[in-house]
Amino acid sequence: MRLTAEQLPAALKAGLRPVYLVSGDEPLLIEEAADAIRAAARAAGYTERNVFFVERGFAWDELTHATQSLSLFAQRRLVELRMPSGKPDKGAAQLAQLAADPPPDVLCLVIAGKLDKKASDAAWVQAFASHGAWVTIWPVSAAQLPAWLAARARRAGAVLDPAAAQLIADRVEGNLLAANQEIDKLALLATDATIGTDLVRRSVGDSARYDVFQLAEAAAAGEAGRALHVLQGLKSEGVEPTLILWALVREVRGLWQAQERNRLQSTQRSGWNQAATPSAAALARLRDLPLGALIAEASQVDRIVKGLAAGDAWLGLTGLTAMLAGALQPNPVSGRVA
């Protein structure tokens, strides 16, 4: 059985499965799904819990012992494996067998990171989906975030004004944990159970989860405002300009590779090792991007960052980001940003 996070509560009410796999890259939603499974297990009499962290060198015999030995304290046990990589390696066959033939009075919960296509097709994952339940946690997009916030506010007993929801979404920049904390705080502060923009402005800080990859992806997708907002956040957090430049150049290299594959009608990835895989939004802009001028501009910014040319590194990064996002055009003669 494959489930979404929204379908999980109803499925748990219908009855427990012997094995559960929860995977995704949103820590808050993953933990909430795991908490729901743990709560249902406790209600069903699984009062003992054994937790294992699957890391390099993990002894899979420990899992065998935990699932097959008799418990000294309870008749029913929850065995939980935390496996961030989603790759059990030597334990894959053991997990597949565990799903196909689960021990009596043992419920197994595996918590993993995001599974790519190859990992999702693995035999052990399919065994969990066939004999138990695989709960896939999908990220909340920027467009979905205001509605997600409004639903969280209703759960907290408050009404979130649409403009206030958008304001929170802009400030938390996709950080669901920070967004959820802000909703809980605002629900307590709201005097009439309504959360408006004034209350948000007074209480919500900028909890953006800034990272250099987020910057590069937003710029390549043509989201100039968001990219420059993230760049400002990176600057305020003290991120080194060298790291930011590397991420931008990596994105440009990925776009250049995509352009060459289109020209050669090839599906092979070759050339630079430090190249990104462009998003669909970035690829849609490929024909309009001045890739040669972007590389020339990046080279100049690199010289500024290293102190080999005069100029301000952050001003150079701002220009390069805006140019990649399409907000600035290169000079037709020099190739520099105009």
C-alpha cells in the first residue's frame, strides 16, 4: 500500500500493517507521520520500542536479534530503523524478508530520506509497499505553502488571513519547521482567534532556510526576486562569497551541458563533474540564457573575490545572480552586465 501523509490517519484507523516505510526530505512531516504510527502502535499494545540508527558499518544481526528474540518486558514491540540514506546495502535482503514474513507481535518502522527512482524500485522498498505501507512525504511547494499554513492554523484553533499566510510564507522561505512554530506562537497571541498581517509583522522573524543551492536554482528558474532575497539572506548569515560563486557557476555549467546535449541530440552527461542538473523551469529558459556572457561574468567575479581585480564581491554576485535570473542583460560588446 502506498500512502501520502494525508491518507495515513485514515489508514491507521482501518488497522495496523506489520511494516511501515516513511520516506521524504521534509523533517517535520516525516516526524509527524512517524509519530502517528507510533501512537497507533501504542494504542494497539506495542508498548516496547527498539530504535536502531543505520550508519556505515551497521550490524544487521542486531536487527535480526531484535525482531526474532522474545521480549522480557512486553508481548508486542515496535522496532524502528532510522536510515537517512535510504540505502541498506547488505541489509536490503533482510528488510525484504522482514516485510514478506514479519515476526509475530513485532511492528517494524523504517524512516528514510528521500528515495530516488533507483532506490524506490529496490526490492526491499517494493516489499514494504506490497506487504505493509510506504508513506511518501512530498515537499510543500511555495505555491502550496499559504494553504498549508492556513490548515495548520485551523488545527491550532485559529483563522489565518490569506494575506497573513502569504506574509509568513515569504518570511520562512520553505522552512516548514519554522512555519509550524510560528503558527503555534501566533495562535496563542491572537486575541480573537484571527491571525492578521499586523500580528504577523510584529511577531514573525525571518526564518528563511537559506542555502547556496536554493539561490542557484531560483536564479536559473528566472525567479529574480526570490533569488536576490536568498542572496541577501546568505550575506547576512556570513556565507563566504566563494561558496556562493561556486554554486552559481555549477548551475551555469549544468545549463551549458544541457545545451550541448540538445545540440548533439545526446542524453549522456559528460564534461564537468561540478555541474548541476537543471530544473524543468531552468531548461525552459535555456534558449534565452546568455551562457557565454554568464561564464565571462562569473570569471570576473571570481577575480574580484580573489582580490585579483578591483570591485565589490557582493555587488558582483548580485549582478551575476540577476543576470542568470534574467533581470539584467549583458553588454553586447563586452559581455559584462549592463
